[in-house]
Amino acid sequence: MELIHQFSSGLFIIQSVIFLALLFLLGKFAWKPILKSINDRETSIVDALNQAKLARKEMETLKEDNERIIREAKIERDAILKEAREIKDRIVGEAKDAAKAEGDKMIEAAKQTITAEKNAAMADIKTQIGTLSVNIAESILKQKLDNTEAQNELVQNYLNKSNLN
């Protein structure tokens, strides 16, 4: 059997009508939902890309903010440490000054005590020397002035000396 293909215009028209009907049905019921879902998908992809860009920008902003906050925190930490060192140095200096002043007061008080004790000791020594001198002079005079003539001569010498001065 040999298949001969003959062109049939009726068959061509029927097939063309079926094809056009199929295209119409596909266009009415299939192409619009397919195109709509493709458009929706494209829109969601564009939205997702935009959200990713926004998220990236927000992350960069947050990173910059974090770096700025870290820099500010370091600056503040350095300032606090500097202030603490200054306070420590001031307190140590004040303590040294107070200790020096207290030491100077103690030294001055010790000097005054030493001077007072020295003066008291000198006064005591002078008193003892004076008492001793009087006792020695008294015993010497008693020995020398046993007679009246020696007593009169001594009184005369004192009178002469007091008139001359």
C-alpha cells in the first residue's frame, strides 16, 4: 500500500479551524494564567532583589553604625582611662603633699620639743651650776673669812669694785 498524500482543502480548513479554536482556547484559558503567573513570578523576583538590596544597604548601614559605635566606645574608654589616671595621679600627689606636710609638722614639733628640752636642760644645768658655785663660794669664804679682818677687807674690795663700775 502506498500512501499517497493528496492535498484536501476541506481537511486543511477543518484542521485550521481546530488549530485556531485550540489557539483561542489556549489564549483564553491557558496563556493568560501562564503569562500572569510568569509576570507574578517576575514581580516577586524583582521584589526579592529589591529587598535583598535594601537588606544589603541596611547591613552596610548597621556595620558602619557598629564601627562608629566601637570607635566612640574606644574614644570614651580612652577618655575614662585618662581621667582615671589623672585622678590617681592627683590623689597620689595630694597624699604625698599631705604626708610631706604631716612630716614637716612632726619634724617642727620634734624640733620645738628638742629646743624646749634643751632650754629646760640648760636652765637646770645653770641652776645646778649656780647652786654648786654658791656652795663652793660659801665653803671657800667660810675658810678664808674666819677672822674679822679678812671679812672687812673683802667688803672693802666689793665696795671699791661696785663704785668703779
